[in-house]
Amino acid sequence: MRLVKKLPTWEEVYRNVESLWGAKPDRILVDYATLIPKGKVLDLGIGEGRNGLFFAKLGYEVEGFDISPTAIKRCIERAKDLNLEIKAKVQDLKKIKIPKGKYSLIISAWVLNFFTKSDAVEIVKKIKAGLTKDGFVYIGVFSIADPGYEKSKKNLEPVDENTFYSPARNYFIHYFTKEEFLSFFSEFKIIYFADGTELDLGHGEPHYHGFIEYLGQKC
């Protein structure tokens, strides 16, 4: 029987560093911020608050969830340091309830990968329902172009199409295709869409990711 080396959970990863993702918001959110109607913003997987705090500075009412207590604690502390108000709570995104028609913008930045495909689909449904009539959604995910996809196919147990279970980290990981992702938002207006491969210098050692990045508007 092969022994599985346990790797840090998300909570342990946050505890082991002073700042995991830094304070800089995702560029697409900065570039298109003027399009977002004033109102409420929801950040799913808010982490230490880099995207949520950006919108709080602009005068939006920001709420956020993350599975890591340490990340939420830092997010709230950063908000206080900046004299900003933000509502951030510890929550498993599989269990969230999103009120219908409440948010001008819902963010899910590089989070949906860490669920089964079926769970990701359910979260997307809640996101779409939670937007105001002309609300926006921003999502970043890893794609099948990610180097980790080939590694996962070799080393991990497949549980669904392009979905694997990692016993070392005790989570699932799903790699999206362009066609699959766009089908989720076929009735939305595309504001920005990109897919490709890029060098990530934002955390840890430099490494490559295959990605899909999307900003869409509910019609």
C-alpha cells in the first residue's frame, strides 16, 4: 500500500506565510471597475481581501467568504487598517446561500477549480441567480492547458471528466475547457475573455498556469 504524503491544507498554507496572495487586485477588475454599478460586491474565496478591499475603497459594500479562518482574520484586519468596512466570514462555498438579485458584482478568483465539476456547476448557478439584472461576474480558473493537468492525469485518481482527487491535500481539482466554461454563461454578455498559459510570479517559486479569465454581464 502506497503511503500518501500529507501536504498542507489551505488553512495551514495561510498560517505558514505572512501574506499568501499579496494586496494587488486582479488586473481585469481594476481595468473594468468603472463598469460595475454601485452596490454590493460578493467575493467567493476572498482570501486576505485583495479584490474585496479594492472595491471597498471605491465605495462598494463588500461581503466575502473563505474556508480559511486565518485568511478571513487577515482580511478583516487589513480592512480595519485601511479604515474600510467589509463583511468577511468563514464558510465552505459548497454550503453558501446567495440571495437572488442582490449583487452588482460577484467574484470567484482562482477558486472554482478546487471542487468537483458538479459542485462547481452548482456554485455557478448560485452566482448567476445572485446578480442584479445588469450585474457582473468575474471568474478565474485553471484550464486543461495547466501543467498540473498532465501531472494530475498521471498521479491522481480521476473522479469525473478532467476532475481529480488529491489525497495529499484532501481536495478535488477540476481543470476547465474553454467550451465548458463558456457554456455556463451562454446568456451573458462577454466583457472580457482570455485563455492561455502564463508565468505566475505572484506566490511561491515562479511557475506556469494554464488559465481561463472571464468578466461577463448578466443580460
